[in-house]
Amino acid sequence: KYGLGIDNVVRLRVVLTNGIVQDVTQGDDLFWALRGGGGGNFGVVTEMEYQVYDTDDMKMAATVTMPLL
């Protein structure tokens, strides 16, 4: 209904290979390069901002941990 998680990203914060921290949005070429479509190493994404939607369909989530034997 709303697409994949990556389809709802509106802003990325990335540390570029030269050490500069940069915020990129949908109007930037780097945004589309980081979003996918290539195997390049542009930097490390440290933060993502998503578009969220109101819904009446409430879901619950839980974390289950199992000890390693």
C-alpha cells in the first residue's frame, strides 16, 4: 500500500568518504545514488528520516531473544 521502506525515505545523513557529514534530500543526486541502483561506496549513512502515515490498523511488535546453546 505504501511501498517499501526505502520508498518512504525523505532525508539521509551520510558521512562521505572525505569525512564530511552531509544531509541529502530527494532533490540531490547523492540521495538517489545512496538509495540504490548501484554498488558504489559513497559513504556511511548514519541517519534516515521517513515519511510516516496515519493508520487505523494497529499492529503490535515484540522482540524475542533466544540464548545460544
